[in-house]
Amino acid sequence: MLPDFRVHQRDYLLEIVRLLTEELDLEKLLERILRISVEMLAGQAGLIALKESEGWRVAAAHRIQPAFLSYLEPLLGEENVRELDVRELNRMLKNLTYTASLGLLNGTGLPLAAHGQVIGVIFIFRNYPDLFTPNDRILLQSFADQAAIAVFNAQLYGQVSYEKQRLDALLDSAADGILILHADHTVERCNTAFEKLFGKTREEVVGKQHSEVIHWAKEPQGTTLEEAERGGWPLTPNATLYVEGDLKRPLPPPLPVGITYAPLLSEDGNTLASSPEKRLRNIVVTVRDITHFRTAEEIKSTFISIVSHELRTPVALIKGYASTLRRDDAKWDRKVISESLAVIEEEADRLSRMIDDLLDASRLQAGGLSINRADVSLPALASRVAEKFTTQSRKHTITTDFPDKFPVILADEPRIEQVIANLVSNSLKYAPNGEIKISGSVRPEQVVVCVSDEGPGIEAKDLPHIFDRFYRSTNAVKQTKGAGLGLYLARAIIEAHGGRIWPDPKPDSGARICFSLPR
């Protein structure tokens, strides 16, 4: 039958081995190993110190007075102690123990070594003068070896957990949607951005096949993942794939996206390598919403189309009339010359206004319009605009309707005049005839100005878009000239004043657009 202490030793070692497999919390593990070590060696107290990049740190303590710990911990952090090896640290702790206990305590410590690297020390204190026997040291060394393995495993687990948390944080903070696929195209991970883009939770996405998640509404631009793999991907010169198209989602409409596929390759031994013999472990899929890019491209195309057409017309008229007047083989009477010069002047003014609108649109994109506020009388301003436009059409009657004592407001007068002029100009274009009214009303904190006409009005399908840059309805393109910037600039000017502008439905017919400004 085994002696008692050997039975205890075996039981304690078995408990430590069990802890190694069950407990990965480093602090709890070290406390348990230290308690067992103190009990087995009939000690009074003990500590485990770990060597980290910043120096030595007490990671576990058993039955040590707080006063002693409060003195010991800053001492271990001192510059001259940080570089001590285990022997020097043991000598320091023994001298410190002997001095602090007035010679009543002695102790011994052994290094914690794992994989050939010293990662800490275990130190046991006893209150009787007998020295630690060789058997004591062998027993303590067995605990130290087990503790070293425990520390190494727990630190490794902590590092893996930290890296996982960091990867999770990186994935979830990314603005682009990210999927991580297994080699068989099963979705392993999915970030928050992809959930929002796709419209399903990660629980609904993870475990699905790539082909079940990435569906194209129509033929995409670029090589798809399946097509690339049939051609030998990812073991091809260009390992990164990019494909662009409209992604089908559970709820319509499809989303314009650009998708990048990047392979993660490794050797059969699960070690990343540059060897030609590699295998595919994962595919990182980055999904970017390209709606804004596509919109920008569409706006660019629309801009080029509209501007080239709208600029060409006045230039052609100016050149045509000027060339006609310069002909040497004809003599023009004064009336023809006057009418021709009037057309040239009108088209030049139109060209100038279009250039000003384009410049204003560019200023808006560059950071906004400059507003110079001063006292403005809106009734007087409206009368001036009405008078200017009255001479341009005999089919329309332009009137103003403002209440008495209409408040003077602080605004940029030329800009507000530009807004009203744009609204009146639109009414002249789209209403064949009838009255065009500029009216105003007063509210507690703002004033409201409306421009209304007796034309066909604004179609319901066009209402959400009339203030968009370069937007022109189908009827507008057929009937009138313009670049689609008037209402866009009007909204920008009003919003820069702290107001708002909107289409106001009329109960009978015609169009009415109103804007408000702060009093």
C-alpha cells in the first residue's frame, strides 16, 4: 500500500491534470495549482510570478498578507528587477522573506518552463527552520512543470480569444459586407454590414452555400467565382477576383454591388506558405454597395448629354445669325439686323445663365453656396421679377399677392430673386397660357412664398424627383429647353437660408411650388 503522502501526491497531480483539460481561466488555474503546492509541502503561503514583456508580475498569491503584496508588486516592476532571471529572483525573494519575517520564514522557488522558455516562478514559504528536502524540491518541480503547461495553454487560449475578438471587431466595424467561406463555399462567418446590405441575419446566412446567398438579377460584369474555379482559380496568376452587378435580396429591389474574392491558401500542414503546393482553406468575400458610384456615373452621362445638347443650341443660333449678317452678297435692312441681333443677345443671355447654373452646381458639390444676408422686402422683390418676365410673354399674366405689412427678412437678395425667377420661368415654359401668381403668407416663425400657374401641373411620378440635379420629365424634354438645374439650385439656396421648398398640390389644375424662409 502506498504511503499517505504519495497517495496525496498522486491525487493532487491527477487534479492538476484534470484542471489542465477543464479550466482555461488563467487566474483560477494558477490559484488552484498554488493552493495544492502549498498544501503538499506543508507550507504557510506561496506565490506565482509571471515574466511578461513589462517585467515580473504576481499572478497568484495564497495566504500572503496584503501589506507584503503591496510592497512586493511595485518592487517587481522596478527597472533593476525586470531583467532578473529565476535564480536572482529566488535569491531576492528569500532575502526579502527572511528580513520581513525576522528569520521566521524560509522559502524556495522553481522556474515555470514550457517549450524551453522560462515564463514564471512558483515560490513556497514555510515557517519552520527545516530546509526544503530534495524530495520537496522534486515534488514542487512536478507542480511547477504542470503549472508551466497550464500557464502556456491558458495564455495561448487567451491570445486566441483576443485575436478572435479583434477579428470580430474588425469585421463588424467594416463598412463593407464581408463573408468568410469554407473551401466548399459554405458561409463560415458574416459581418453586420452584410446583414444590413442583404436583409437577413447572420444566423440565416451562416451555413448556407455561396450560391444560395449570392444571386445575380442579371448577367454581372466580370468573372464569377464558379467560372473562375472552372479555370483553375485560385491557383492562377491573378488570385483576386472582382465582379460587379445587381445582387438579388429577400426584399426588392436588387442592390448594385461590387464583390471581391480573395483566397486564403495554406499547406497541408495548416501553415501558411509560399510553396507551390497549396490548398484552399477559406475565401474572403467583400461586398461593397456601389449605388452611389453608379448614380454618379449616370449623373455624369446625363450631364454630358444635356450640357452638350443645351450648349450646342444657343451657340449654333449665335453662329448662324452672325454668319448671315456677315455675308457680303446680301444687304439687310435695319429691321432684319435688329431682329437678328436680338436673337443673338437672347441666346447669349441664355448661354450665360446656363454657365452660371453649372458654376453654382459645381460650387454646391465643392462645399456649398455663399450666402450674404441683408434686409429683403419680398413683395418688392416679387414685383420686380414679375415686371421683368411680363415682357417675355403675351399669353401669360404675371401677378403678385402679398398681405400688407409683410415682414422684412434677412436673406441674400440676389439668390432669392434667382429662386423666384426660376419658378416663374418654369411656369412660363410649362403653362401654355393663363395667370402666373407670386403670393406670400406670414406664419409665426416663417414666411411662405408660392409661385402657381394654370398649366397641366406636375405628374405624380415626377414629384419625388423634380429637385434632383439634371432631372427632367419626359414631357419637359419634349416641350422645352433646359439643363434640369433650376429647381436643384432653388432647393440648395432655400436650404442654405434655413428654409425648405416643396411642390404644393392644387385642388384644381396647374402647378404650385412653395418655399419658406425664417422670419
